[in-house]
Amino acid sequence: MDYTGTENLLRLLMIEKNLSPGLRDAINEKATKFLDDLTNDVGRFLCSREGLVDEKQSEDDIRTLVQCVPTALSKDEGGNLPVFNALYLGCISRIPMLIEEGMKHNVGGEGMRGGLLSEDPEDGESLLLKMISWNSNDNWDVCCLDAIKRLREMGFIEKEDINKYNLLWESCKICKESNSKRFNYFADWDPSELKVQRDGKSLLHLCAIFMSWDISEFQLTLSATLRHYPHELGLLLLKNAEGHTPFQVAREQLGEQGSWKMIKKCLDESNGGSVILERDPETNMYPFLSAAVGDDTSELDLVYYFVRRNPLTLLSEHCNDNTTTSSTDMLCSQKRKK
């Protein structure tokens, strides 16, 4: 294909600064109109595999293109923002750059962060931020996580967004191995969100409700709560608005044996397991003993599980401690009877 016209234009632009003001004005006027006419063509290019997937175009090339024709960032002929098409086509690495450039030109409208908080035109509900959090394509987890990290570094994702847009649930609700990294990233960024109750239920409660359909969401969440709240037994005994614990809800959904088998597996694999065997510095009590206190939350399976893991150290120390609680006395008494 003959590109003589383009080559001559580039040669002309290279000497443009040396030309007379009148000729420079004429060139600028025509160049502006030329770029305006290219808007639709560049928009189509930015929404295509050729423009986003082809590795011939580097990120710097795409950035230069959108800086020259910023109006092409708004929407293609189908009403889609190029940044959404980057997601649809799997070009996740392009998203932070498109958002950064979109911010400069108010893409998506006021407060939309360059399109990051814009709605998916196909369903009118899902925000791009949520979509890169929950998308479950097995090959995209690392790419989506890298994009989220870059967007955070650039200041486009804030800690408050985890709560405002319920990103823990978004990254957990279609739980496969493909999105566990994003869930754990959000959980590590703001562990307090694991305790937040929406409509009277924590995330662990909500996942327990759906256990009969898919246990992977509960396992992923329980692993995170055990990691961040080992002294509170991974929030297994946290009551919801109706007074039910995730432990109880799980048992209702899977039965006593099925639920305990799954919970025990999480406990066995938990990084917080050793901490659960240590005294809580605030209460001077071993955390798992809280499972034996109170009629409503008495979960002796938990108590026996940890006693079996470290029977001599725990029971002997408690039996010789003058400050033991009634629940400890009960356990020591059971030991003596045995």
C-alpha cells in the first residue's frame, strides 16, 4: 500500500515550526479538521483487536494516539467506551492507561474517573471497576490484579471503594481459582470489610447461605477471616442480625458432617491456626475457648478440634492457672474424668 501522503505530511510537520506564521496557521487549521475527521476511525481502532490486542502497538503508541485524538476515547459507534472493549477483548493491561487518559478528558462524565465508574452499556448496571474485580476468566486473574494495583498506585482506586462498591463480594461471588487473588488483595487491603454486615449479614454469613450451591465462596472467605481474625476464630461465631453464626448457617446448608468437614479443611490449611493456639493478649484467654461459652454459640466441635491439635500444652496450662474461666474448668474436669 502506498503511504506517500502520510510520509509527506510527516515531513511537512517536521519543518512546520520554521515556516511563516500565515502558513503555520493554515496548516494548523487543516490539521485540526483532519484530526476531528479521524475521530470515528480512531475510535473504531481503539475498540478493535487490531488496535488493542496487536502487540505491534505499544502502550506508548496507543497513548500518543489518544492524546492526539482524545474524543475517540468517548464512545464507539455502538455506544461502548474503548476501555470496556479493552476488557471484553482481554486487553486488561491497556485499562490503566486508558483510564488515566480518560481522566484528562472527563470520559464517562463528571466523577466517573475516566470511565472506571461507568456502567456496562450491555446491562446498564455493572461498573467497570466491579467487572475487573469479578471477571472469572481463568486467564485474566493476574492481569486484572495487576490492573487493579496500577489503578491504585495511580490514585484511581481508593480504600473506601472496597466498601462503597462491595468489592469483596464482587471478587468472591463467582469464586473460582481465577479471582481468588483479587479477593485476597482486597481483604488484605482492608480486613475490616470482612466484618461489615450488609442487610444484617457479614460476607461469611452470605457465603454460608449459598453453600449448598457452591462451597468455594465460603472456603475463600473463611480462609481470609481466619488469616485476619484468628483470635476471633475467623468470625465463625459472629452473630448476624437474627442471632445466627456462620457456623450455624453452614450446618443448616450442608448438614453437620458436611459443613464440619469443609470447615476443618480450612482450619487445617489456615495460616492463622497457630495464632488461635495462643493467648489473646487482651482477654488472657485462648481464643478457641470462646466457642464453649454461651448456649447459642456453643460449638464444641471447634473446641475439641483445637484440643486435639495441642492437648497437653493447652489443657495442662489451663488446669494450673488460677485465673481460668468456667469454660476452662469444664474442659479440665473432662480431662480428669477421662
